[in-house]
Amino acid sequence: MLLTLTGGAGAGKTTLANELAATSPIAPVQVLHGDGYYFTTQDRGVWTCDDAGVPRLDVGDPQSMNVERLSHDTSAALTVAAVVIVDGLFARHVNPQAPCARFDVFVDLPADLRLARKIQRKCVRDGFPLEVLLRNYLNHRRDAHERHVEPVRHHCDIVVDRAPCRGVADQGVGVRGRLLGAHT
């Protein structure tokens, strides 16, 4: 069984992947994180120069992700794990070689909450400059989300609302239930 978790940066995809893996009644479960599949050299992916003229990979563009390698690793994982969970901005793009049951989830969270989580993670925890993060968001990331991530919502089997106080736990149970139903 393949479960993909797609959604915007800060929506809670990795958290949900880890929660589902830890509580899955089906074992073994393997989680692949899409963040580990971006290109690292300028000969592949979409690169733009920052304000200082330094080339930076545009992680908001699906062409910057090595979907071929992720699909290969997903196929390999499906040979040893009963459930493979792939999370990431473009997880829905994964296309394993082996046919399998598949369930695509769009992890939703309002833009202001995604931005707040990203500030917490990158700026508060990791020391990234807040002014750079906000400038990137306003000048590029917000538009990239609308162009590349948001349209995937309509190709997923379910949309899970990760906003606090809106029954997130109940929705997680619903995803697990659908996962079990698709697996049997």
C-alpha cells in the first residue's frame, strides 16, 4: 500500500506521516520524506539567484525534486514494507514501478498557520533570518504554492484539515480507516 501526503510547507505532512507510521495496525511501515529528494547540483532542477546573487534551488517547483529517484526508492520500499508513506510538497507525483494500492492525501492548513509554523521551525528553531523568509514568501513561495501545490488537492483521494481544534485526531482516524479499507 502506498500512502502519499502532499500539501504546503508547514501543513503538518511529516508530523502526520510519523503519527500514522507509529500507530499503523499494518506492519512494517516505511516513511520516505520528500525533502530528501531535491536536486543538489545546478545541472538539474530550477535554480534562481537570491538577493546576493547566490544560486538557490527553487524547492517550490516540482522540477526541483528528483521524482525518478523517489519513485525508484518507493518501489524498493514496497517490496519490503506493507505500507509506504511518502510525504512532501510533491509526494503525489511519485510513481512506483510496482502496481499497488494507493491512497493520496492532501494535508491542508490555512496559509497563515503554515507560515507561522515555518517561522517557528526555520527562524526560531534554526536561526534563519525572519526578513529573508518573509521576503521569499511574499515574492515567490506564496505564488509557487498556488501554482504547484494547491492544484494537486483536486487529484487526491481525501483532504485532511490539520488546523487545530477542528477534529484533527478524528481525521487521522479516518485516514487510518481508509488506509485499512484500501489494504484489505
